[in-house]
Amino acid sequence: MSRKKIVLVVAVLLAIALAMHFGRGAGDSSKAARAPAAVPVEVASAARGDIELSLKLVGRVEAWSTVSLRARVSGQLESLSFTPGALVRKGSVLAQIDPRLLQAQLDQARGSVARDQALLQKAQADQRRYADMLARGFVSKADYDLYQANLAVARATLQSDRAAQELAQTQLDYARIVAPFDGIAGAPLVWPGAQIGADSTDIVVLNQVEPVRVAFNIPEDSLPAVRAALASGAIAVQVTVSGDKGVPLAGTLEFIDNAVDATTGTIVLKARFDNAEHRLTPGQFVQVSLPTTRLANVVSVPVHALQSSSSGSFVFVLGADGKVQQRYVTPGPTSAGRTVIDKGLKGGEQVVTEGQMLLVDGSAAVVRPG
């Protein structure tokens, strides 16, 4: 074989080798491009335990008691002694009516009582003296009976004037309007200088806010579950105030109305809250959570882990191999952001809660760092 042919054969073999090398590298790169990357997801454990089923309702706060304070005597309003919107204590003076005329009437009644006491002492002395004289035969029985009657009249007059004194004292006390309970005072309805009519002029409205009630309506078909829960003991009710960052307030169901509203098919319930921190204000709307049933030893997952398709509800379960399985489940009731899973899931399994839109059955997934 000539030298030229040898060179040609070597060149051909070298070209074939290079073609095979680059062809194999391109195939590896294509396979690498086709391999899907792991989908970042968030997961949560399917929890096994007890679940409280509850109704989510809108309620309204009511004052424990509301009083429109009025004077019980007529006169000119002299002063107001409260700050509108502030807490006032039971027995504290809220308003004062000019007491001078009432004080004069009391002084007059006291004078009458003092006079009557003196007259009674004289009548008692006369009666004793004439009783002694009657025993000695110095006076007639008719004269003695006259002084005996004078003594009875003196006693009756003193009793009557003492009652008048008590009335005058009471009228004077009524000139001071005091708080009947601890509460929040509203805006004044009259101002100093105004003429107040007895039992006719409102001075201020006082709301008792420790404790308060929250009233809400439930559908009539939920009433049997509430009564069944109530038969097992007091029902704890929670309320959440819009915009309040604090923990929900806990109260106790204390009232179920005696009739269902025929127009709405609902019935009124009320719960009692201590409201020591005054987080609830009469008239305020709140979110109410009323537990009705307790499910024992059930599996539940966060609500947003559950997905739907034409074939039913499912979750993506993340396995130990880093791949997800599309698992069809039978969902039950939902409460407090969790859905009960009646069938298809075991406690402790990891379910995907975020990132499901990029998953299919068998997809590789990686848990996003928290």
C-alpha cells in the first residue's frame, strides 16, 4: 500500500472517531436538557387528632345594661362631673342640680321635727302629772282623757314631720345624680344652666361594658347541634375584632332565644364576655366562632393542600424519594383552616401546600427552605 493511501485511511478513521465522540456528547446534552428540574414546594404534615367543628358568624356587641340617667327632682343643672366617653365608677357623682331650695325645705322640716319633739315632751309630762292627780282624786277622768289624747296627737305629729324630713332629705339627695354601676359615659344631653324636669330630662346615657354580650344569629338547622353541645357543658365562644391584632376573646354561650324568626329562618344566640380590657364596644361588629361538634382522632390537612379535578379531590403527597404522588382523597368538614380527610391519607404524611400548579403525578419536588 502506497504512502498516500495509508494517509487517507488514517484521516478517514480519525474523522469517524471525531464524529462518534461529538455525537455521543450531543446526545448526553440532549438527555440532560430533557430531564425536568425538581419543583420547589411547601409542605405540611397530615395531622391526626381531635377537631372542633364550628360555625363562623357575624355578631354584634351589646352593652350588659344601658341607662339614660334622669333627675328625680326639678331644678337648674349646676354642674357636670364626668368626662364624655370615659369610665365612671359606681356611686360617683355625674351631675349636680342646684340644691339651695331643697336644702331650705330640709331645714324647715328639721325645725318642725324639733318643735314636735318639744311638744311631745310637754304632753308626756302633762300626762304623767294628771295620771298622778287622777289617782288622788284631784281631777276628773274626763280631764285626764284630754291630756292622754294630747299625748297621742303629739306623737302622731312628730311621726308625720319626721316623714316630711326624710322626704326632704331624699329630695336633696336626688339633686346629686350618681352612676348606678361602673360604665362608659356618653356625650352630655344637657349642659349646666339648663332647667331639668323631674323624671323627664335625659342627662347622659351610661353603658355597662364589664361584662358585655355578643348577639348573633344561627340557621335553624344548626340549632340541634348547638343544643347537643350545650348538653355536655358550657359552650366556649370566640370572637375576633376586625383590625385587632390581639388573640381572639373567649366567652360563654348564655342565651338561646325562645323562637326562630320565621322570615329569616334563624334564631338569636348571645354569649357573655368579661371584657376586662374593653376591647369590645357596644354596637361593634365582630367575627364569631361557635363550636358545635368535636370529631375525635381524625386526619386533617390545611385547606389549601386540597385540589380538585373532574375525577374528584386530591392532594400531592411528597415521598421519601423526593417525588410526589397524586392521591385522591375523600374530604370531610372544614374548621379553623383545616379540612378533615375521611379516606385516602394517613397521619404524618407530607402534603404539598404551595406549588401544586407545577406538579403532576411522579414529579420531583424539593421543599423550599423556610
